[in-house]
Amino acid sequence: MPISMRNVSLRDVSQWGNALSMADGLVLTDNIDHAFMSQGPVCQNFIVMALCKKGEASYTVDTRQLSVKPGDLMFVSERHVVNNYKSSPDFECMYILLSTEFYHSFVLNVKNVSSLLIFSMNNPVVTLTPHEILVYTNYYQTIRMKMADEQHHYRTSLVKALLLAMFYDMSNVIWRVEQSDVKTKKRADELFAQFIRLLEENFRTERRVSWYADQMNITAKYLSEMVKQVSKRTPNEWIDSYVMLEIRVLLKNTTKSIKEIAQAVNFPNQSFFGKFFKEHMGISPSEYRKVDN
């Protein structure tokens, strides 16, 4: 009898253990062990970053066998399938789980988005130094404390600022590991990284998958297959994601008019821009600008 795959959301996670949640986009907990106890694969719609404190666990991500021990930092991007989870009775992790939308709400630019993404796919488990363990632990405890203070008028902004600072400290881990990483990357990983680099530089003016494929001297079909294989998303989804992130940043952090923003991201007219934005966000650009995030 085939085993069906379960979809797990942040709303589900917020009910487990001693979880603290905020805005349906962020959850901190040190106990999601029983979330994976049922048989069968789990597809999560959020990003996971977790530091193992004690014990051991093993699992697969998209059939790739992984294991964690104390001092290991684990990453799992959204839309990947976790299966075959096993852990020791004393297993403990400090989990930070967040939606992609929430992540986009505090990062400053598209390069910040892609660096963690690409790194986590190539390095889903990283052993931290004693200093890095202390840094992660301090951030986790401070963020959790601020999330619990629901009377703080600037609670959401403060938590996002702490997460951004934590991101930069974790980016230093990325830099350290990449300096010593001499492994030969698989072809799909190389193409995905090349595609993301091209996208970072050109998404404001180029939204055609065929254009990116031409720059890489491969077919659009092959590019789509490789990107989907590595990231579980299509090139079009990545292009739209980068464009939407840039639009949201411009709407929230500049005084540019809607027309000027449409021109900045190369839309033919304001009407088409508004339709594109509403399809992705459910509200108009002007309504989004008024929302207090």
C-alpha cells in the first residue's frame, strides 16, 4: 500500500512543543520531534534553520541521506521532502522556522535571499565552531524572549531586525565554509548557481527564461529541468520571486511613485504592473504600501 505524503505548514508547527509564533510567518521551538514520527514523507512549506544541542538524528531530504549531531547547523529550504526521520531519545534542537514571505520581509536585497538558499542546498548540514554555536544560541534566546513580549509596541520590527543581524552572522559561517569547500559541484548545482547570479544582475530588465538560457548556452527546457531538479521551483517562479521582492522593497522603503517603480522593474505600463502585483499578493501596490508590516 503506497504511503501518502503529508504537507506541513507553519500553522501546524506552531501547535507543537513549546513553540512561539508570530504573524503566521515565524516559529521558534526546541521540540518538533513528534512532527516527523508518523510514517511517510513530509513536505514543508517553510524554511528550517536549526542547531543541534544534544543527541543525534538522521533523515533524508529529497532522498539525500543526512545526519546531525551536537554543534551541527541544519538547513532545509521550503518545498523539499523530509523522510525516514529517526532520532535518539535525548535529541534537542533550537529551531527557527519561517515562511519565505516572512524571510523576504526583513532581508535587504536579493543577494541576501539567494546566498542562504544556494548554500543550504549544497551544505544542508554544517558543523559550527564553538564561537558560532554561542552566537546562534544567543540570537535564538534573544529572539524568543522578544517574541514573547507581546506588549512591546515595536515587537515585529525588533524581531525582524534581530533576524537580519543573525542572518549576517550566519552569512559569516557561509563565507567560512565556502572558503574551504573544494568539492566539485554537480552540473545541476553549477547551473542553478549560474542562473541565480544572472538573475540577481538582470531580473529588473529580463523576465524571459529563454534569455537566461541563451546567456548560459543551454536550451530553455534544459535550464528549466535543472533548476526544478535543484530547487523544486521553475525558472519563472524564481524570476517572479525576485521581481516581487524588489517591488516590495521599493514600495516599503522608497518614496517612488507606483509609475516610477513600474518603470524601474521594466513593466510596459502601470496597469500591467498592478495586475502582476495583485496576482502575486492579492492586493494592489497602493494597498500594500499602506499595510503596516
